Amino acid sequence: MDANSHPDTEEQPSGTDVVGLLLRRAHRRAAREFSRQLQPLGIDNRHAGVLLQLARDEPVTQRDLIALLGSDKSTMVRNIDELEARGLAVRRPHPTDRRAHAIQPTEAGLAVLAEVRSRAEAANDNLLTCLQPDERAQLLHLLRRFADAEERSPDDLS
């Protein structure tokens, strides 16, 4: 049997069982629900994502946000500019890196962040109604493990 062969007992994935496609469909569904929850706040998913990252204890730079959110530089600059224009975030000199700015939430940003967290919980609840409580826990555990595997080398996974 060659490397591309499958035993007769092993089922090959159908077009709807491809991991990447399923994750993409799940992401679209989750993004739509989160967007629906955020609509009354007048912000969108990308702004919420930045605000959630700004809640860290350590200073967060634009470069950090790009890495954390998988964004590109110009999109991140626009997102931060928009949050600043709305009074939700501010750029300040970084405490330890004079070449960088720390992006911080304002008091108004922290208030919106609290509401974002509440609405994210509501979105999660709505999205997971199709699962039993033990299935929800298992899904979250598996998704964390799957997402974290990207951070490790293939040697670490064995």
C-alpha cells in the first residue's frame, strides 16, 4: 500500500468533512453572531478584538496587536486610529521601548470592553445551544488544543 492509499475500512473525508472548510464555516457563523451582538455598541468584530487584547496587564504595542490578531500593519493602524477617534484607546509612550507606543484603553474603552465581554458570552451561549454542556466543554478544550498546536513545533506534538 502506498502513502496515498487508504484501507477500505478508513473513510475518506467528504467535501464537507475537510477540517479547513468546517473551521471556515464555523468562523463565519461565530463572526456573524458576534457582530450581531456588537451592533448596539456601534463597533465591529475587529475593534472588539483589539479592545480585548488591550486588557492585558503589560503594555501592548501595535506590533504586539498585529501578531496577536493576525493582522497586517495598515489594517491595525486604521483600527487603532478608529478606536482613538472614538475615544476608546490612546497611544502613549511605551514605558521600556522609546521607539514604540503602548496602546491603552481609555476609561470609555474599558466601559465598552466590559460590554464587549458580556456580549461575547451571549454570543457563545447562542452559538453553543446546539451542544450539551459536556460537549461544549469538549469542543472548547479541543479548539484550544488545536489552536495552540500551531505554536509548537511538530516534534513537540508527538
